[in-house]
Amino acid sequence: METSQNTTSTVPVRSDHPPHNHNHHPRTRMHAIYTIAVIGFIYTLHMVIPMYSNSSFLNTLVNEQTVGYVYMLGAAITIALYILAPHLIRRIGNYKTSVTLIILQMAIFWGLVQSENTIVLLGLFALQGAVISIIGLTLDIFLEHYTDGNHAGKIRGMYMTTLNAAWLLGPLIGATLINGGGEDYKNTYVIALAMLFPLLYLIHKNFPRFKDPQYTHPTTWHVIKSVHSHKSRSYLFYTNIILQTFYTWMVIYSPIYLHKTIGFSWESIGIILVIMLIPFPLIQYKLGKVADKVYGEKEIMTLGFAVIGIFTIALAFLDAPNIVLWASLLFMTRVGAASAEIMIETYFFKTVPENDTATLGLFRITRPLATFIAPIIAIVSAYFLGAENHNYIFVVIGVITMLAMYPAMKLRDTK
């Protein structure tokens, strides 16, 4: 693979907008970054512990098709909150927004643990996913504030490696809680609720005097037009929508497939998921540094999508309950996903300023948008493939993922 300097034209980093805040002493800035990383770890752990069993929990209340509709409702709420979030953050500040949302999330999880009413549980489930997303947005703003633009890849890589350590632990803890409780999925929400208390404490202790940047005030429609007119940025949004669709489909449907179709126990699924997620903490930090110093983002991103597609398609032809084979193929899909994800994140945060919360919010809307797309793919594919060929959904998802190679190759590197 050739370096981007030899193969592409370049995009000057942040030439058209103000740089990050460099008024902080380096030691103060690094202390803040490490603190945000710890906060991010706890936040991610609280999210991931119930994540891979969420769809199976819902499946005890309603059928699989309705599970997809519940996720789509959650996505609609999330998109609405993303549109409202910049206004809220400008009005009361990022610190107060994050604290308010965490307290709201505590109340939602308490309801999930206590309620036995199906309608209430479905509504709370849809809402909790939306609130989780906006808490993540506030953490992005904290981190962006203290990030030195010249080391965005390294800092994002370090941050995401910390988060991905939680992604490794979460499924194992969740599977253990479910098995230990006789497949009582609500145990995962009890622990997730407990994780929110240290999260609230750390944010309150470290950021009560957080100085918000001068946020921009564009309308959502203006931001959409701006992204569309900026070719590289629009290509980046397309790649992220496809990546997030892959993630969403895997989170919703692969645990159900592994449990009900292949016949794995939750203990085995927990082991498979942990092995599957190892590439994220293993390679993202190093790839972030590589993107800063050696290669541009587009080459690694394109290769990542190719790897995801090839190994996802291979899953369609694996029907034996063999932990090693399933874990190995899923591991390789995440090698590709980890590579593509860190390049997307690095590219975005190199080219978008910290005060542009509207564009950041729109970028994060690609996640709930994917939550609309993934169930539609599953429902349409099930209709055409039929119940006897539902394993070929992996071929469909693999091919769709490989379509992201085109917009990835069209990006203009920042190097």
C-alpha cells in the first residue's frame, strides 16, 4: 500500500475553522483526557453489559419482527434527541446536559428492572437507547475540547481502545449474569444501573466548571446541505452509515441466530463475543497513530470494509455449533470493522471543529439511522430468502458492507 502523499491530493487539516483549544497546560489537558477515558470506559461498560442480550430479552416479550420495530422506535427517538441536543447543550452547557441525562438514564433502568408491564418495558427500552446515545455525544464534546488537532488519531485511538476494553468485558459479564440468573435478562440492567453512579460522580467531580466553546448555530437543514456540498464529508457519512448498519444488524440478530438457530448456550455466546471483539483494543490505537504519521485514512478504511464483507459472507456457510470456527470468523469481521471505524473517527475529528456540535450530532445520527436500516434489511431479506435460507442474510449484509469501499476510496486524505 502506497502512502497517501504519493497517491492522493490532500485536505489541509482545519484550515477553514478554528483549531482546538490549546490554552490548557499539557499536563492539565492530558489529565482531562485520561479522566474522560475512564469515564468512557464506565459509560461503555454500562451500555454493553445488556447490549447483546437486549434483543433476546425483547424476544421473550414479543416476536422477532416486533423486536425490529422496537429498535426502530428507539432510533426515531434517538434522531429526535440528536436534533434537539445541540440546542440543549448551547442553552445549559455540556456538563449540565450530561448530568441530567445520566440521572434520567438511572430512572429508566430502574423502571426496566421493576416493571412487569410489556408496553412499559418496550417504551423504556426504546428510550434508554436514545439517552445512551446522547450521553455519548456529551463525552465526545468533552474529549474534543481537550484534543490537540495534530494528535487526533493518537488520542481518538487511545480513547477508543479504552472504550473497547469495556466492549470486551461487557458481553462476558452479561452472559454470566444471564446464565447465573437462569436466563433472567433483567440482571444485566441491575448492573448497568449500578455503573451509572460512578459515572455521575466522575463527571460531577471533574467537569463542573467545564468551559463550553462558542457553539455554532446552524439549522439541521443547513448542516445537511453543508455536509452534502462537502464531498469528502458526505462520503464519510455514507461509510459510517454502512458500518453502523453492520454493527446494528449484528447486535440485534446475531445473538438470536447463535442462540436459537445454531444452538449455543449463553456461556458459549459470551466467549465467542469476547474473542470477536479483541481486535478493537488490539489494533485501533496503533492504527490511529499510523494514520497520523504514515498512511492516510482512506486506504486502511477501504481494506477494512473489504475484510468485513468477505468474512461476513463466509458466516452464511457455517452451520455447525463450533465455537472456534464461529469465534475465528467473527474475529476477522471485527478486524475489518476496527480498522474502518478508527479511520472514520480520526478523519472526522481531524476535519470538524469542536464547536460544531450540529455536524457532530448529525454524524452520530448515522447510528440510529442504521437502526432503521438494519431491521428493514432483515425483514425484506427474510421475505425473499424464506425461513429455510435465512443464513444467507449474512451474504446480504456482507455485500452491503463491501459497498462502503466506493465512498471510502473517494475520500481525500488529510495527510
